[in-house]
Amino acid sequence: MRVSEIFYSVEGEGIEIGRPEIFIRLAGCNLRCEWCDTEYALGNGKEMSIGEIIQEVSKYSCKNVSITGGEPLLQKKELLELVKQLKESGYWIQINTNGTIFDGDIFKHIDLISMDCKCPSSRMKSDFEVLKKTKELFNFKTQFKFVISDEEDYEYAKKVLCSLNLQKVVFQPEWGRVNFAGKLVDLIKKDGLNVRLIIQQQKVIWGGKRGV
């Protein structure tokens, strides 16, 4: 597998924020979001076998794993074997995916699916059918996350969550527009949306990317 890095930190985003996790960051992505950490989206990284990855993970005294990217589902075949072996070793697993690829075989082994729903400011699009199918089959263990930069993003996110009747929803102010968070709170209150607004913790703690 192409791996950008493996490190031990705390979850910086979403409903598991603050939880210690071992991060397996896979290289490569099929999208190029406007605000992305592009060094992780590119197809660079180190080639590692599944055994080498698990050996690296086992160095840490933690049983929570977050598989992120890039887009992890681009390496489907190897990823399925990796998550199977991690589960056999007793790990709790979160996967971070961009809402363009569905894989039920992988998702059934995952404890938390963190699915990004791309808003207009990203200049990219998630696949509505992927979001719909994930909600229908794995709603009980999926969080749907919207990175929001402005009111256009907010209106788009509101439309998607209402049309799909999404339950576990996170609105995350885009870090470059974090001053929009106050306005976002007002919009959520006005429309009575059942969502969580969560700011990227890793940006506050480290001013960087660790813990996502």
C-alpha cells in the first residue's frame, strides 16, 4: 500500500474529537479540494506491506485506528485485507472517505465511517448516490461531515442533510474562514438544524495537520 505516514495523536475532527488514535494516512486522492492538504492528496508516499503497517501500528499502546488520506478507498483490495487483520487484532477502526466511493465489504468491518460531503467552495463534488447508499445501509455508524466556508456552502449542506434525513451530521468551518463560525451558529439556530458544529482541534493545538 502507498502510505504517507503513520503516527499516534488525538482525533482533531468530528464526533470522536479528542480521542487518542493511531493514524494510517494513505497516499493518493481522486479529488483536489480547494482547501486540501495537497501533500496528502498526491500519489507520493512509501510502499508498505500490510504486515509492515500492522507492525508499525502495534508499536503504540492504543487500540483505536483512524484510516485517512488522501482517499483510502482508492486502494480497495489491500485496504479490505488491512481492516480485516486489524479487527482480528482487536482494533476499533474509523475510516475517513470523501463520499465518492462506496464499498460495503470494507464498510461492514469499520466501526465509524466518517464521510465528507463536499460543498461548493471545495470545487469538488461527492457522489449523492454514495451518500444515499451509505445512509441507507450504514447510517448507525456513519458521520456525515460538511466543511463550510460561506452561506452558499451552508445552504447546500442543509439541502443535502434534509433530503437524505441525515442524523449524525458535523458542520466544520473551513479553517481559512474560521471567523465564519459565529455566523454559522446563527444560521443553525435559525433553521433549527440537528447538527454539531466542531472546529478542527488539531489546528488549535498544533497550528498544523496532526490528528486528522
